Amino acid sequence: MLRLASKMAMARKGRLVLTSLAIILGTSFLSGTFIFSDTITKTFDRLFTDVFRDVDAYVRSSSFIEVPFGGEQRGSTPIDALPTVLEAPGVADATGDIQAFARIIGKDGEPIGLDNGPPTFGGIASASVAGLWTIEEGRLPEGPSQMVMDRASADDGGFTVGDTVRVNAQSGSREFELVGIASYGDISSPGGATFALFDQPTASEFLLKPGNVDAFLVQGDGSMSQEELAASIQSRLDPSLKLEVLTGARIAEETKDQIGQAIGFLTTFLTIFSLIALGIGSFVIYNVFSITTAQRLRENALLRAIGAERGQVTRMLLVEAVAIGVVGSLLGFLSGIAISQGLKALLAAFGGEIPSQGLSIAPSAAVITIVVGTVVTIVAAILPALRAGRVPPLAAMRDTAIETVGTGRTRLVIALVALAAGGAAVAASLAGADNLVLGLGVMLVFAAVITAGPLLAKPVGLGIGRPIAALRGITGSMARQNAVRNPKRTARTAAPVLIGVALVTAFTAFAASVRTQVRDAIGEQFRGDYAVSSPQQGFGGLPVSLADEVAAVPGVTQATGLGFVAVKIDGESRFVAVIDPTSASGLVDYKMVQGDQRSLDAGGILVTQSRAEAKGWALGDVLDVQLVDGTERPLAIRGTFDAEGFLGSYVVNQEVFAGSDTTLFDQFVYVTTDGSEGVRDALFDATEARGLGSLQSRDEFIDDQSGQINQILALINALLGLSIIIAVVGIVITLLLSVYERRREIGLLRAVGMTRSQTWGTVTWESVITSLYGAVSGVALGIGMGALLIGVLADDGISAFTLPIGGTIVILVISFVIGVLAAIYPAWRATRTDIMQAISTT
Amino acid sequence: MYGHGDNEVRALDGVTVEFEQGRFTAIMGPSGSGKSTLMHCVAGLDSLSSGSVTIGEHELTSMSDGDLTRLRRTQVGFIFQAFNLIPTLSALENIVLPLSLAGQAGDQQWIDQVIDTIGLRDRLGHRPSELSGGQQQRVAVARALASKPAVIFADEPTGNLDSRTGHEVLGFMRRAVTDLGQTIVMVTHDAVAASYADRIVFLKDGKIAGEMLAPTPEKVLDKIKNLGE
């Protein structure tokens, strides 16, 4: 049987190629994701092993706050403790280290480095061997007006030793003399980050706070192990300083882990999309197996007639599936290498440039890809194989391969049950059940729609085809009939389009709603004429002194800054919005439900009404707020406000942080002016011209902020693009098989006067109807899902559902184009049908 | 001629034949005699390696695929042994298919006359799968007639029918020539079917092996026997 299976498979190489293609596409994204994350993980591992090569111990604050997406913010280390460390037995050398936000401004006034790319650091350059930097050219910086920078930044900005360089950091925007150029280990710039380096006192004062560094890097004298060295230092440190000592190996490991965690989020995100792609691919595989077994009906019936058992026919097809699955997944794994490069380029296009050296392929990536691909193929082949086994031997005498279409009652019942169960799960999650229930509900609704597909395909397809038939005459009406003549096949072919379109529509609807919401929220809360916004998110931003500098610009009547800081509230990590209530008054307008925004003093906090209700907080309740350096700040609730999402769920006075080690940045500076001529130019000179954020008018700012969700949407759509490609390939395969199956009919049509272009038109319109059928049902499902998502997120401040009319039209137009494109090759094949062969009766 | 080069198979070799307007001609010959090839060539379905084909004043040999296709729509009708009809179209749609492809309405009065002649007016809305084999072939005849072509080519039109239904279909073809003035060329190996024709052309090994006017089944069978020897 094995030999027969392989012979029969080989006899139809074209079909084999088509089936493999579906598997290759389905698995390549998965393997691409694996290879991509392996590669960047390895790159970072190598980098940090390198960086901490000479560090035997690492002294840092033991107080920290975790921030979302795998990071932490830590308290500072007083430089005063350095002599103690230097005196500890086993220590050869030690130096302060800072990795804080600093932005080098190029000669053209544009900051060096990407806005959302690798971080831009400021740090310390010291002569200590434990220091991370080596001076390549020039000398070490000395005093408050000298700096060095990394080789890559110097090359990028065209700087040479002796140049005057502007740097923006926490304490403001200053100019320095470039006295040297440094390299980091053997590399000119680690991970594409930029570095502005100063002597320790300047770095502390400019980047953090005078007297503070982030950590000490310690080099041992070789007399003891790293563990003993760490213990030796720890025992000498004053416990009240709350410092901890780690071995060099440990800090390298921890840094790798943190990066690994960040990469992990990315990998999970990508894996979700690759699984979607694989799921969609499995539909295509299932469809191809279904069609080919139907077309092989006679062949299988003949086998049965001459004595093959049911099981043998089924097994033969499964053996074929295993072979195709293994080969397809292997090829998919190999094409994953190309995909991994594509992913890198894609992320770079969205501003997330990731350094990578070479290519790293873990054996597990190959094993997982091939196993998953093969299993999916086998699962997709089971039903068709069983169906093939059930072929009555008599079918050998029959003529054509028509797939049986049942009454559909069972199908309808299953679909309705799934729909009801899904609806119930969704309702439950809306009523507050776990998000897992929501996921299950959505899956069930998808299952219901797909199960009902064969029942829907005919009426919906006929409906969509009506205008085409009316416009295109006989070719259109034949295309319409062809599209629905096998509803099961049409539904299966359209299913990948349906799923892809539903997801795209849901995200588009979601994004449209968020956009509207953000637009409304900013419109209400932001009362200024201009805004300066920092491109940085999470790390760094605008110096808090900028608001005062802007306020002093002639023509400016009021200016205030708004920033975000991570703190712990009742033990949980949270970002709080930081404002200056005096200058913010009338400019940043929180919609207060209780209390007064102006009453926000250094001992107070504002929370959203919904959060207060959820937590049972009342006005005057004191929240236990812990700052990054471990300082406790009991803050009393002074008021509650409505509409969150944009300006934070918690608001505090900037004075809360006075005296702590917290580094403060503003994300935005809001400005009102007297409207005098030239005020915008003056503002520009004070901000953007110095590389400090970007200056926007009120309308520009609102457009920009509400449009930020578009970037995420574009990324998601780009990732879903692969699923769409698989869907297109699915249509191509089905059309090819249909054209092959109908070659006689096409030959007859050509004989009685159908031109090649009419033949092309018929296949193309059939493809368009199939694609639009998937798109229309997908859009309907997607809008429903989008509305649901908004409903679930209602508690998080997004409530109004906006119908994405423009987006929907774009999706339908794209689906139309997809239909036309998918038909190109099958239509070409159809026009090449040999009339003689097709109509010959033997 | 058919085929080329040293290994050429001469499916048709030096055949010169004329089919007169308004007559029913049958082409007969044993399997492999080239009768189907002859029909395909003169119908513009297949190309010649040398020689020429003319339908009315149209010279087929130099025509492009598009021109040939358009010629087939209006000047040529076809009736095949099986797979004559498009399964997704109704009987009426099948009948007017060549006209629809040409984007023409056709001569409605003529089409009505044709439909009445084949006697399937009450079945026009049915799909081919809902029609019997004989009815399907009658629809095929009607389609061939619908565009009032210069010539209708029929390739074993009764090959898949039982003899009674076959006679019915042949009767219609005969009437299309006698009553409606059409021109039919039919390929067959069935002596009885051939006897419906006005004239029979016999082929053997790609060459003309005789002609017969006013045939009867007996005469035809005799001739076939002679050819076989």
C-alpha cells in the first residue's frame, strides 16, 4: 500500500505541489518567528557577556519598581559609598555607572538615533578598568563642559573631536565640547543605542541628581571568587543605604533575562500571528485534500472495486498526507529563514529596530515546525481520507467527481448550537467572566460561522454575483453559477479569507473606536493652543525645566508639563500622571466627578471614578504610594475624575517626588499663547529647534495623538497580511483544481464560441465572488467582534463603538483585487485548455 | 495534414472535400480513419499543417484564435456525443449560449421556431441534469441551430443514446436541413445514422475512400464491408 500511495501521489505532481504550498506557507511564519527570536536573543546574549566581561561585582539599590513589558526602574546608588567599596578586600578597582536618558542633537538640530528605536543613553566615561568604555580617540571628559560619545553616533552625526555638541537630558538642554570618541568593548555602539558620556560629577548632576549614580562596577584583584567578592563588599556596606551586591555573572544573566523577557513579549505576539496563519493554512490544506479526494473518487472506487478495504484506502491517503506534511513543513522551515529577515525589516519599518548578528537557528525550531506542520496536515487530511474510504466501489462506474452535499440540517443544528454556546460565553464575559471565556466564545462563534459556511455560501454568493451577472452578461452569470455550484468547496475556500478579514475588521473597528475616544478625550482635557510632545515613551522625555523655559517665551501666556512615572500603589506597579496643578490650571482639564483638580497638593492624588468605585475608595482615603527609591508617600484622594485612557488613571503633584531619587521627565508640554504674530516661531526655537520634542498646534496634536493607534493597527495588519496571502493561495489552488475538473466544460465553451478573454473573465469573476463572499461574512463577523472588544474594554475607558466605514470599504476593495489577482494563473490555465482534448469523448 | 517532421502522423493526407449548403452530409470511416480530425479541422477547432479550410468566404487557416472563436460563435454550430451542455445553465441559456457569448440577442422568431421544432418549450428552465439524454441532445441540436450558422458539425451525436431516442434526434437534424434549410456535417460510424444524410463521404487511413448519395442502411453497410477488406 505504501508503494501504491507513493506512486499515486507522484503521478500527480501538480497536486502535490499545491498541497505542499499550503503547508509551506502555514509553517514558514512559525519557523520565521522562532528563528527571528533565537537570532536576537543570541545577539543580546553575546553583547552582554561581552559588556560585563571585566565586571566581577555589581553594586546597586535594592529598591525597584517593575514596569510593564519586562523592565524595572531602580533606585540610585550614592557615589559616597564608592570609597567603602574600594576599600573592601578583594577589590582592585570600582567606578560609578550611569545609564540614563540623554539625547545627542545633531548639527541639523535633529536628534541622533531613531525616535522609537534603540535607547539613547547618557553615562560615565572613567579611566577605571572596570568601566565599560575605552577611549578610541581624544581623551576622557573632565569637568562640566566636556563629553565624549560613542563611535557610531559620532559617525552618524558627523562629529569630530573639538566640536560643540548639544545634549538633552533630565536637567535640560546643554552644549558640551566633544573631547573624545569611545567604543564599547569591541563594538562602536551596543545594539544601535547612542551614548553621551561625561565625568562622574557631571553625569550625576546632568543625568540623575548630584551625588547619585545607577550602580558601581567592581573589578576584583583575583584573590577571591566572584561570590566571595560580592559577599565581602556587601558586608562592608551600610544596610541603611539599601544596596545589594551581585556577582558579575549574575548581572550579565539578569540583563540578558530582562532583554529576553522583552523579546518574549514580541515572540508571543508574533507566535499568535503565526498560529493564526497556520490555522488558516490548515483550512487550505483541508480544502485541497477534500477536492483532490473528490476528484480521485473514481480512482479510489476502482481500488475498492478490485478489493482494497476501506481502511486501506484511508490509510493510503493518510500516508500521502504524512509525506506531504513532512516535506512541506521542512520546506516551510527553510523559508522561515527568509521570513525571519522579513520580520526584522517589518519591525524596523515600524520603528523597532533590532540589532542582530548573523543568523541563529536552534534545532528545536526545526523540530517544532516540522512536527506541528505534519500534525496539522494529518489532522486536515483525516476527514477527506475517511470520506475516500467510504466511497462505494460502484462509484468507479460513475462519471464525474461531485462532492456530496447533504441536507444541511445536521450542519445547521451544529452551527446553531455552537453559535448559542459562543453567544452565551460572550455574554458571560461581558457580565464579568474571565477573558478566557471570551476567547472561547469568540472561537465558538467562528466555528459556527464556518460550519454554517456551506449553507450560507449559495445564497450569499448568488447575492454578490447578481450585480456581476447583470453587468457582465453571460460570463458573469456563468461565474456566479460556478461560484456556488459546490457550496462546500466555496465555503472552505472562502474560510481563510473570512478569518483574515474578520480579524482585520475587528482590529480596524477597535482602532477606529480608540481613535474617536482619544480624540474626544484630548479635545476635552487639553485646553492649550500648542503642545510639545516627546517621541520617547517609557524611557526619558522632555526635561521638566522646559515648561518654565517655554512659559518665558514672548507671547506665551501659560505653559505646563505632563509626565508619567512608575510607582507602587498599594503594592502594585502603576504609572501615574505627574502635573504641576498651578500651571496646569485651565490648561489640563480633568473632568472632575468629586473634588477639585486645583486642590491637588504634595500629599494628594486624583484617581478615576471607575477605579475608585472598583476599589471602594472614597474622598480622603489615603493610598500607600511607594517611589522608586523605596520612599513611602501616603497620598490622600483629593478627587475623582472621568474619562481616562489618555491622561492616566492616577494623577499626582510633581512635588510628591521632591527629595526622592525619582528621575522626572515630561511627556508633553502644553502651551497657551496670546496669539501674537511669530509666537509659533519663537516656540519652535525654544523647543524643536533644540531637539526638544516636536511642536504641534492644537489640531495637529490631537490628530497625531489619536493617530498613534494607527501604527499598531498597521503592524497588526501587516502581520495578518501573511494570513491573507495564504488565503489567496487557497483561492488559487481551488480555482486551479476547479479549472482542471471543468476542463471539458471549458473546452466545450471554447468550441461554441467563448473567447480566451471571456474564459479569463469567467474564472476571474468566480474568484472575485468567492473572495467577496469570504470578505462580506468576515466583515460582518469582524464588526461584531470589534464591538465586543469595545464592550469588554468599557471598564478601561473605551466605550463608544465607531463603525469603521472607510476601513470596511478598503477591505472590500482589497478583497475584490485579491479575487482578481488570485485568478490570474488559474484563468491563464483555463484559456490554455486544449479544446480537442477536452471535448474528445474517450 | 496533421503532424509534422520526420515522425509525422498523417491523420489526413491530401483530402479535398466540399460540403454543400442546405445539405446533410455524413462522414464515415473506421476508427482512426481521420474522420473526427477532418471534422475538427474544417470546424476551426484544430489547425492544419498544410492545406486550407474555407467556410463560406472565410478562410480559416490564417485566422487568429480570437477570430476563429468569433467565427465559431456565428458561423458554426456543434453537436458532440456527450458533454454538450453547460451544467450550470438552463436549457434555454444553453441554447442561446453562442449568441450570449457574442453579446447578441439573435433572431427571436427563429429561436422560437427552433425550440418548437425540438419540442422542449416546457423544459426550457431546467438544468441539463434534469433532462434525459435524448432531451439533452435535442437541446444541443437547438443550440447548434440558434445562431443560424453556415454549417453545423455533429460528432457522433447519437453515440450515447438508445436507438429510439437516437432516431428522434436524427429526425430533428434531418428536419433542420429539409425544413429549415440548414447545413449539417455529421461524423458517425453508425450506418443507420448515416442513412439520414443526403450524402456520405467515406474516409480510410486519412484519405477519401468514396462517396455515396441517397444512402440506405443496407448500402452503407455494404460499402463499409468493402472498405474493411
